[in-house]
Amino acid sequence: MGEERLLEFLRRMLLIRRFEEKAAEMYALGKIGGFLHLYIGEEAVAVGAMAALEPRDYVITHYREHGHALARGLEPGKIMAELFGKATGVSRGKGGSMHLFDARRNFMGGYAIVGGSLPLSVGLALASDYLGEGRVVLSVFGDGAVNQGEFHESLNLAALWHLPVVFLCENNLYALSTPIERASAVTEVFRRGECYGIRGRQVDGMDVQAVYEAVEEAVARVRGGSKPVLVEALTYRYRGHSMADPVQFYRKRQEEEKWKQWDPLLRLRQRLESQGRLPPELRSQMEREVEAEVEAAVAFAEESPPLPAEELCHDVYSDKT
């Protein structure tokens, strides 16, 4: 893989990490309300997967979606403004952390209901197939969704109709506080598609290059007319399930330390440095630029106006017949 692309991968992962750390800080200061699910530790999945798509492709995901939105190219300032509940947010301040949306980039939203986005991804794929658009749908969900009925219904219908969907499971080993082995008889999620004739693959979700290559292959296969593909990315969230879960009493410290040794930013940075592709001055410049971008996002959010009360009922129903 070319040096320029790998450096861009590192920069995007760093942007997600710093954005999420700043979001946690703003939440602690009371500037962000509601739920806040941080993506720290899982950056390689979003960056690698989004890089494998074309701009015309659809992305639909779950509520831990700040990283997906940033990797897809949504503006950090508008995402932060959405977290602040401001009118300049990507969802005009009406969605908050769990409902980011940008139709211009075919980012069709994060959804708070576990597994709720899966049938919608099949609908998008059906529309693309019916209209002959050649678009692929990347449907992202967590391991907590695989025991939901929507998961099986969606895989079955997508396989039956050969719809252009890549199902991407971010398996961070815990559905809130429940380990996957306590909730699933089959813990290898990529095997769940076998009964529907869906090809499955497991990938190291802490390696951005591995994720990119796996999703790129899946997208090419699906775009070529084959059945959907199920990719399982093994990853790990370094923070709690949400900001309301700071203690992480259900995880062992040894487990957390083991996964931190596989930090996706650290792994790619060390790889680039060992190859002479990331001299110290370039690394420092990248870090300064990302810090400035995140600070600018916060400033934009703080200076933006709140949504006027009279706007709350707008965009609830379509005026199109």
C-alpha cells in the first residue's frame, strides 16, 4: 500500500481519537447532554472500511458512529455542533450523538435501536439494485445485534435477493457489559451467515490495512453481483459502553492492557516509523494539525446558535405526496 494512503489512514485515526477525547471532555463540562458512546480503540475499523467505498456507496450504522462519520468525511465542526445540540449540526441539533446524518455523503445515519439499522440497509440495497445504480451498502453493527431477529431477517432477505450489502460487524466483545460468550452459542460472528449462503470473513479490527483489504474485497465481490458478504472485525473499545459507564467493572485490567498493546494508532505509527515513512517532524506536524482541527470544531460548536423552539416540529413529516 502506498505511503500517502497509509499516512492518511494514520491522520484520520488520530482525528477520530482526538475528537472523541475532546467530546468526553465537553461531556464532563456539561456541554454535551444525553448519551455519548465513544469510539476510542476502534478507529481502524471505520477508517479502513470507509476507504474501501466509493462516494456513491451508502453507509448506515449504529449509535457508536462518530468515527464512521469522521472517516466518511463529515465535517468535524458540524459533528461537534450536533453533539452540542446546535442548529449548525449535521442533523440540525435534533439527533445528537446517536443520530448523525449526511445525505450528501450518502451517510444514512446512526441508529439507537440495536439492530434497527439492518433492515434499513437491506432496503437501501434493494433500491440500488432495482434502480440499477451499482451502489453498495456498508451496513455496520455491533456484536450485540447478532442475536436480534432483525439480523437474521436482514441476512436472509439480502441473500435471497442477491442484494449489494456488505454486513460489517464491529465485534468489541461486549454488548454493553455482557461478554459475547455469555450471550451467543456461536461466538464467531462471521459464521452466522453460513446458513443463508453468505460468505463470511474474520479480520483483525485493530489493523487498519487488514480492515481495508477485507472490506475492499467484500465490496468488489458484492458490486460484481455475488451474494452479500459478512465481515467480522475483532476490535476493542478502550472506554466504557458510554460516558455513563466509566468504571468498566465487568472487564479485567489484564484484558484491557493486552488490547492496548494492539492500539491501532500505535501499530500503524510504529510500522511507518520502522519503514522510514514517518519522520519525527512529519508526525509532530500531523499531531498539531489534528489538534487545531479539533479545537476549531469545538469553537464552531460553542459559537453556533441553538435550534429555535419553533424548528422542533419541522422535518418530522414529509410534505411530498
